[in-house]
Amino acid sequence: MTATPDATLASFASRLSFDSLPAHVVARTEDLLLDWAASALAGRGARPVETIEAFARAMGPVDGPAEVLISRRRTTPYFAAMVNAAASHMVEQDDVHNGSVFHPGTVVFPPVLAMAQALRASGREIIAASVVGYEVGIRVGEFLGRSHYKVFHTTGTAGTVAAAAAVGRLLHLSPEQMLHAFGSAGTQAAGLWEFLRDAADSKQLHTAKAAADGFLAAWLAHDDFTGAQRIFDGPQGMAAGMSRDANPERLNDRLGERWALAETSFKFHASCRHTHPAADALLALMREQRLTSDQVKQVTARVHQAALDVLGPVVNPLTVHQAKFSMGTVLALAAIHGRAGLREFDTAFADPRVVHFRERVRMVLDPEVDAAYPRRWIGKVEVETTDGRVLQARVDEPKGDPGNTLSREEIVDKALRLAEHGGGATAEEMRDIAHRVFDLAEVPAIGPLLPPANARRNVENAPAMAS
């Protein structure tokens, strides 16, 4: 192959082996896999997810080697990847990579798990394939740049290539075949932010299609179906149509030396990541000053431009999901309830106290915050109190970032809450999944994560867990 950035990335994706991975990358992959599985289970029962599952039931076979987590039924890897990807992006708790503004887990793990179950792949193969998906997808997201994210949902676009890379690694594609898979994935890449203005369901479609289309691209490449050789930076490639500031150097940035997967953050709050820095800063200020929500007259969140672009259109959220993209709602829940978690969104996003606080929140562009983004997501808030004080706070690393990460105990606790939320698994089942995931490198052949539907326990009547 000609030595282009596209070809170099394809060669890396094709040849990466488990033995080349540092121990901390292996451990981080296991942590991210558990976080993803729990996020997928939390999507059970959500109307957009169940609609996509109904489509998969109607169009796909009634049995197969791959597992649909929310229903515990079996089907083909293609349809399992589609549904699991939709489910895991529903409650806004799946992981995120700051620099690429990309949610890797929700588009990488669904096709990897589905293909691995069909192949009976080993845990080591699963880890290697997942790392490939993260490393490729993150670099494609970084390559496409900030201008891309203004209009396009990067998880839908870069995510399609990430899924293709991960499945291609499981299928042992050659470098040439992997490059063809990239071409077929890139030509299908899509996802526009306009849905947020209407509280539409498209975000779940973005991840469902990214996982499924990436799977399709890799499968076709395995049978020598060809794709564009310069899909990223060619004159009519992704950058030409989707970006004004694409940087081809990002595609091959320190491949095999810089592990972008290890830079991925866990989401602490159950909301759009752009709200997290300000929420953490507000909570810290209220704890330090011993403020109650009734003592807050106005909050100014000082943010980067992408936060204004994504969150700005959401003025009067009409659904739980749309409320997760409302800075005012997130800060109101944090101030009134001490957290912006799943339960708080479900029960209180439209509460009059929350609405009243939301109307006292505004966002302004901050030059320092904007200059640091997306490499760093700084949180700054200014609070005017009812007694006339003006207080300020900042957070340089939101909870969940690599420098302020979740421990394994915290990841398991989060997973238990997510499983409880959707009724997707009992506490015992979730702990069993955690045990097996944390020992994934020693698994000789992957099987189902959960018992089949006909053996399912009555999780709706299981004892509730503290949130």
C-alpha cells in the first residue's frame, strides 16, 4: 500500500496484538467494558431503544450467536450490535474521550461483543479489538476537529470507522482489507445535531447505525469488498465534506506509544458531558460556602464554544433525554438534589423548583475555557447569592477524567445503579458480569454476559439498591 495516513492507521489496526498492550491499557479496557455493559442495560425500557429493538426483531432472525442485552434474546451479530449500541447511549452515562469529543465505548463494544460471541473469541482478542476501535476512532475524531463537531455528532461519524476497525481486527483483516473497511465505513458515516432542537430520537439511531454500519464495512472487506483508499483526507473524503480544520497528523499521532484509550473519561453525572465541568464547580462551591439552592440568585457557567453550540438550542426541555442537554436543568438538579443522576432526571427534571432554578442559569463564552478545549474541559461558575455576594469556583479535571478517575469500586457501584435503573439485571448478575470482565484476559472463549430470557429472574421485584 502507498504510505498515506489512512494506510498507516489501517496497518496499525490490522497488526495490533494483545501482547503489545501495556498492563494499564488492558485494565482500563476492562473497566470501560463494564461501564459500557451497565450503560446498555440501563437503556432497557426506553422508547427509542425499544423501537430499534422492535425493528431488529422484525428484520432479523429469531435466534443466533449474539446477545441483545436488554432482552437477553439471541440474534445475528449485526442486529445485536445495532440494538446494544442504541441502548448504551440512552441514559448519557457511557464514556467519552475529551480531545476527540467522542463516545468510543457505545460504538466499539457492541460490535466487538457481538462478533466475538459469534466467533467464540478469547478475552485477549476482545481486548485487542476494543483497543483498536478506541485508538482508531479517537484519532479520526481528533483529525476531523472542532468545526466537524459543530454540526456532526462525532460518535456517529468517527464511530462508524471505530466499529469497522474493531470488528476488522477480530476478523484478522490484512492491512489492505482494513483500509477498504475504513473506506466503506467512512462513506456511510453520518449524524447531525439538529435532532436536539426537537427532542428527537436520532442520537440512539446514530450509535445504532455506527455500530451496525462499521460491522458491515468490516464484514464486506473480509470478502474483499473494496472501499476508498483516502476516505479521510482525500479531495472528496470525510474532511472535505465534514470539516474546515481537519489535521491529517492526528490520524497517526504516536501510534503504539500514546494509548488514547487510557485518556477516556467515565461519566459521573447522567447528562451531556459538556455540563459536567460546570456542575462539578457548582457543587464544590456550594459545599465550600455551605449554600442551599434557595440562596442562589443567579449562576453563570463560563464555557467553551462547543457547549454553547450543543446546549444552547435546548431552552425548554420537554423530555428527560433533552433535559440532559440543558445546562440550567443539570445545574438545578445538582444544586437542589446534590447530584444530576438517573433518578433525579426521571423524577425531577420538570419539577417547579428545578424549572425556577434553571431559569436563573446562563452560559457565557470564556476565552480560557475555550482555548483549553477539547484537550481539557475546565469548569468555571460564578454565583450571585440572594444576600448580594458574588462567588466563583473552578474545576480543572471533572470527576471521571483520567486525573480524577473512578476507582473499580466506584465503577461497580455505578454499574449496579445503571442495572437497577432499567431493570436489566439484578445486583447479583451485575456483580457476576464485573467479576468476569475484570478477569477478561484469561477467558478462553466469550459467551453470553447474562442468562437467557427464559431463565431470567424477576429483576423488577429484586431488592432496590441505594443510589
